[in-house]
Amino acid sequence: MHCRLFLFTFVLLSGITRAYGQTDTAQQGPFAFNLANCIQYGLAHQNDVVNARLDINFSREQIKEATGKLLPHADVNASFTDNLKLATSLIPDLTNPTSGVRIPVQFGTRYASSVTGQVNQTIFNSDYFLGLKAAKVYGGLAERTYKRTEIDTRVAITKAYYAVLANEENIRLSKANMEQLEKTLKDTKARYDVGVAERVDVDRIQVSYNNVVTDIETQIRLLVYTTQLLKFQMGMPQEAKLDLTESVQDLNVESFIADTVDYQVQDRVEYGIQTTQIALNQLNLKSKKMAYLPSLNGFVNYGWNYFSANFGDLYKTGFGASALGLTLAWPIFTGTERLHQIRQNKITLEKSENDLSYLSQQIKLEVTNANTQYLNNKSRFVTQKTNMGLTQGIYDRIVLKFEQGVASSLDVISAESELKQAQVDYVQALLNTLISKTDLDKAMGKIK
């Protein structure tokens, strides 16, 4: 009877398991956590969250890098030349200019050296200024991406946490069944020993008892796995001991309220990410348009030049030189390449704006679907909880009649089987309700 719940739980867990790594920590527990503690621990240790925080730091460094391009840049250049053979030039014979004779002469010295320091300052460059704005927008994108990672981590931890509680509840109910069957089995054996009951009654109840014991062993192994999955989603070492301080009774599922009236699509972090992407595309378009503007840079330098026919005398005398100036670069015409790039960026911007409109509709549909699933699951949960109570009462009355000799062992086995199925349906409906409520909160942007 419990196989359906086991299969359902494994399918569910495979759906919520994400490719999360774990950040090692020296703390090995024991930990006694409720849901809030688990989430808090996960936001501090979960690998994806840690990396998302590093991405924010990375984006901040990129902003500083973009700012650094606007600061003065200084460099020093030095050179040394050994003219092994000076170049020869032909000049007219100045003593007899009309002779047409050219005299070979060599200019310069064998050794030459220079040292020059120069400071450059960007006065106007559209790419630099827009790059600074883009870096700040990218920093906002990194922060929103971090927030989305936080939300995904909260959801994954919450679902894994609920799976553990559901398994603990399943074990609790099964142990209660085992205790009831154990008492019935002992009473039946005692009645058999005095000749009141038949051997077939003992064997039938023994079979049911054995099945319950095996079910509990299976459920305990599944509980170990779901607890390991929870620790994995939290970034907690598998060797750490984790105990949960809550049970499904503490959740008060019946009091959950789903309010889908006041939510706004802007509450979803994905909406903010898309608006940031639009801002980046707008900056890319503006950058291509402003590329037609000139760039202006200023510079100042100072240096020394050294000349000598002998290497030993090269640096005895230096000749200073300095310059101050501006450089202007203006791309007047670069073919039609830039024009087509501008048109491409306009198309990209229009697509991103369309994506934002589509995302709004998608969020609304997700909320409608999540709300439908939640209401259906909650209704089923209330029904299954009532049915489980009714089935428990039927089982208790059948056992009492069996002890009084007015019901058969088949009646007991049938009632016990119906009770187990009702408990399976209850736990499954409980877990479905908890998971769908989490999905609804995420769809409405209530998980921050």
C-alpha cells in the first residue's frame, strides 16, 4: 500500500533536486533546526548563494574598473640604440654647388638613448562614459540574480524540509498501526492458546504485522535519504547531524490562506532582471549612436635624450624635451557598418521589450495554475484527513468486534488495509498541499 507514496516521494524529490554543491564548514552539529533555521543556514552556506555573492563583488570591481578608465594614465618609455654602422647620406658639395657632385656623410652618433614619461587624460570618450553606466546597470543585474538564487534556494530547502516532515509523519502513523496490530496479534495468540481462535486468524494478522514492520524499515531508509537531500540543499556536510524541531502538526496546514488578489508581476525577481536587460540593451544602442562623436584626450610628457660616440660617455650629458597637447579622433565615415549595427541593436531592444510583456503574461498564468493546484490539493488534503479519521474509527470498531468474536480476521485485515491506504493518501495530499503552497508563493513573488 505504501509503494505509491514511496514512488511519489522519489519522483518529487528528483524534481526538486538541483545541481547544488556544498560549501564545507567545520561545524558538524548536532543541529536542531526549524524551517527558518534551515533557510538561514542555507543562505549562508549553499554553494550557489555563495557564488552569487561573489558575482556581486565581481560586478563592483567591474564598476571600479570602468571608473579607472577615466582617471589619468601614466607610462614611462625608455630606449637604447647601438648604431653599429651609421647610415650614410649624400649631400651636395657646398664648396662647388654647380659641380653636381654628391658627398657621402654620416649623421648621428653610434650610441643613443632616451627616457620619456607621459601622462594621458581622457577628456571625452563616449564609450568610457557609457561603459561606466553599463557597469553600474550590470551591478544591479548581479544583485537581482543573487536575489533569484536566494529565492530558488529558499524554495528548494522548503520543499526538501516538507518532504522530511511528511516522511516522519508517515513513520509515526505506521508505528501506531504496528502497535495496534501487535496488541491484536498478542490477543489472538492468547485466544488461540485457549482454543477460542483459529490458527488461520493468527497467521493472517501476523502477515499484516510483518508487512507493517517492513514498511517502517523502508520508510526509515527513505527518511535518511530525504534528510540527506535537505542537508544537500542547505549546503550542510552530509556527516553533520540534523534534527528538525517541527512536525506537520506545527504547520497547521488547514489555516493556510492563498490570496492572489493583491500580487503584482513586478514583485517577481524575473521581472526586475528583464527590465535590467532592457536597460543594458538601451545603453548598447546609445553606445553605437554616440560612436559618431569624436574622442578627445590630453597629454603631457617630459624626457631626456642622450648621445655619445663612446658608450662610457653616453649618460654624462642629457638633453631635455617636453610637450603638452591634445589629440582628437573623429570617425567621419566608416562605411555603413555602424548604421547596420545601430539597426541590429534597435531590433534587440524591441525583442527584449516584447519579452517583458510576454513575461508579464507568463507570470499571471503561472499564478493562476499554481493557485488552482494549491486549492485542489488543499481540498483533497482536508478530505483525506477526514477519511483517515473515519477509517481509523472503522478499524477500531472492527478490532473490538473481532475481540468479541462477532467479526472475522478477514474483517480486521481488510480494515487495516483500508486504514493504511487512507494514511498513504493523507500523507501524499499533505505533501502535495505544502509543495503547491510553496509554488504559489514563489509564483506571486512572496518569497523574498
